[in-house]
Amino acid sequence: MKQIAEILELAPSTVTRFVDSLIHKQLLSRKLDEDDKRGTRVYPTREAKKIQQKLEQAGEKLYNSMNKIIGKKAFAELVSDMKTARSKL
């Protein structure tokens, strides 16, 4: 959970609520960490794996659409500017 929060740059409590929601929807499961009994690990369920390809296709479709609408260079600059703004915040 801590690693997820760090990667997404979100508060651990936000990640916990999000993960709990996905567990409730049976898209994730939480298991005790074999290496550290105080911790837990999060895994995708079979249901999550079933929709993974659809999510990747939707992401690619959105990416291609944005490139087409604003142009590849402008879209790349937008993403870069957003990353810069996020790091400054």
C-alpha cells in the first residue's frame, strides 16, 4: 500500500480507501506479506485481469484521440507541463 501511494503520489489514506473500494468490487484482494507479517500485499483478482485488456485499449484509444485532436507535439508538451506543475505542487 505504501508503494502504491508513493508511485501515485497520493496520501496513504486515499490509497487505502481506493483499494478497499476495489476489494469490495472484487477487483483486488489483500493478503498478508509472507516476508513481513506486519504488512499486506495487494493483488488483482481474476475479474480484474479479465478487464485489464479493455482498460489498456481504452487508454490507447484516449491517447490516440488526444494526439489527433491537439497534435502529437502539443499533447506531449501538455503532459510534460502537467508533470512539472504536479511536481511543483
